[in-house]
Amino acid sequence: MGMGNFDEAEHERREAKHSNVDATSDDTRTQYRGSVSYDSGESTEALLDQFEQMKSD
């Protein structure tokens, strides 16, 4: 069988495998706590400078 070639049964097997979702009790939502802040009045250059400073830290 060449690479990328497979019969219809293999296609159906893969499709069934990928279409089933295993929902377990570990899939509960995690509660995140914190805060988000942003500055909307700064210029692009000031934001880029701040980004470069954050990268260097």
C-alpha cells in the first residue's frame, strides 16, 4: 500500500476514531482568578518598547 493510500474501511475506522469524544470527569472547567489590564492611550512605539523590555526580562 502506497503512502497516503488506504481503503474505505480504513477511512471509516479513522473517521469513527476521530469523531468520538471521550468526555471524562477530568474535563471540568478550571476556575481562573486574576486580573487583566490594558492601556489604550499609548502609541505603537511605546507599546513595542514595553514589549521588548518584557522579552528581555
